[in-house]
Amino acid sequence: MKKSSKTLAKNAKATPPSPKVINFDEPTFAEIAKLISASRDRALLSVNTVLIDLYWKIGQIISRKIAASEWGDGVVPQLAAYIARSQPGLRGFTRPNLFRMRQFYEVYKEEPIVAALLRQLPWTHHLIIVSQSKSAEEREFYLRTAIRESWSSRQLERQIKAALFERVILSPATVSAPLRQSRPEAINVFRDTYMLEFLGLPPGHSEADLHVSLLLKLKDFLIELGQDFCFVRSEYPVQVGGRDFALDLLFFHRGLNCLVAFELKVGRFEPEYLGKLEFYLEALDRDVRKPHERPAIGVLLCASKDKEVVEYALSRTLSPALIAEYRTQLPDKNFLQSKLHEFYLQNTQNESEVEEWLRESVTPAYDAQIAGPSRNVSGAQVRSALSKAHKKAVAKKK
């Protein structure tokens, strides 16, 4: 049945006119969206700053009251109950959390430089760092690295379990002399060992398995590499003398302002691998690098390496390159901690000196889950010794 002309006219009037299609001002729209996003981030940061300041002040009051014998440990549960009664519905101020605030204050009260960084991380990050780090320098390392890399709490916990601190101290990146001399800042960008346990690779995996798995888990690999790494392409085509070659993985590092070439090897490092990497770096610098970019850096990522073979191979190379290992399982953190202790012993005068600073720097760390205090190393006196030891370790590789 056909609709009458009156009905059609009525519906036409009721239907709103469609908006006129125009060419919108995309740059301005994007600028406004960016302002909104930045304001939201600042608001979240502001809330976090207020919370961290609050927890610090509460921890300070509790610590001072107990230290002055005005309060016993039994007063803290009473405080938690009082807060719950006076401010019903308020969460986060239970007995365990109040003890954590006290621990938070006591751990950092003698570290003014570190204390200035505390507001830049969420409370969950602090709980992880304080509970899983054994010394002041380890806490500071994870504080600064988590801020720089913008780690989530899960990523932070993974790096602690992977013993990143111990690995960085015990095994500085093995780089060539040209890279060390021309780009000393690169030593802090690259690592001697990369943890790839997230790939789930079986024993006896092939190079193709490694390559494909890295592409499938590219986000996790970029997080492991560190901030400022940008993925360019897999199997990057390189043509020289009418022949075609393919570079395994090509990245760009914004901080170093250069291309970074990765060659993958599932076996141990062999000296001849370095020649092929140098060939790729030369091709990248001649044919790919832009005028404002610095020379490319090459990374050979191998399943294993012999340190002496690596040293001999890198001693005469003229290319900015480094040899790194990858691991498909997380290391034994306790083993690395014992090796780090040996490292301290080797770089101080004698064992009695180490035992002395251990005794003097140990302070009570109150675990909210148990009744009594546990012992936690807060190596305030180790920082200068560690710095000297780290420099010595780096110098040994030169």
C-alpha cells in the first residue's frame, strides 16, 4: 500500500537534515586530542603524587612513634580500626598496608636523592621494589629504570625475577672499541643478555622458529630491548653488486638516532658471523642511512658465546657492533645474587670489609604479613664501592 503524500511530507519534516560533509581541520583536531590526553595523564600523575606523599607522611608518623617508644606494634591495628570507623568505605588503610607505609618511609628516609623519584611511580611499583630488592643500590636501579622505561607493574616484576640488576652489574654489554669510543652512551642502551622466555621456544629450536616467534611477540621483544627502539622491518632487503641479501631484523633507536641491525643465531657465536654483520652495516650506512642519522649499530644475538672468542673477534673490528646472548628461560636469581656477593668481595679490600658494611647497613624491614621484623640489606655504604666495581668491570672489557 502506498503512503499518502501528506504522510511522506510529515516524515520528511521529522527527519533531521544530515550534517554537511566538510574537510575537517585534522591537525587542529589532533592537537586538541593531544591536549586532552596530556591533561588526563597529568591528572593521574597528580593523584599519584598526592597518594605517595600521604603514604610517606603516615609511614613517617608511625615510624617515629614506634622509634620513640610511644607506640608499640599493637597500636597500628588500633589505628587501622579507628580509620575504618571514622571513614567508612575508605580502602587501603588496613593493618598490613599501614605497616607497608612504615616500611616505605624507613627504607627511603636516608636516601634524599632517591626520595625525589618516589612520586614518579605508582604505589604498586613501590611495594614490588621494596619487597623484592635487597639493597639500596638495587632499589635505586629499579626505581630509575622503571621510570625511564615506563614499565607496568607486571613488567617491573618480570625484570626483577629476571635479575636484571645483577646481570647489568656482573655482565656489562660486550661492545667493539669503535662503538665504545664513538658512542659511549650506547653501552647503557644494550645488554649482554636478553631474556626471551616469553617466546616459549622449545630446546633445539631453529633460527626460523626464533625469527617468527620474535615477530609474533614483537611488543614483548620491544619492551625487553628498552625504550626508544622502533621496529622497521623483518628480513630487510639489501642489494649490493646485483645480489640480494636480507637482514634479519632492522630497528631504529630514537635516542641514539641510528639504525640498529639484529642478526639472529641459534647456536654459539662464531667469529665469521661478525663479517656478515659488518657487511650489512656498511650497506645500511651507504644506501639506507639518512643524512641526519648517525652510523648504524649492529647486534649479533646468539644462543651462547665464549667470552674469549668474542674478545678476540671484536678487538680488530672497525664497526660499531656488539655480541649479545639470548635466554629462553629466566635465570636463577639466587645464583646471580651469590655471584654479585663474590663480585663485591673481589672489588673491595677483603672479606671483613664487606662483612662490616653488611652489619652496619642492615636495617629492620617490617613485613606486613608476619608478626616480627625480617632482616633486609640496605647497603647505603655499598653504593660508592659498587660504582667503582662496575667501572672496573667495564674497564676490563676494554
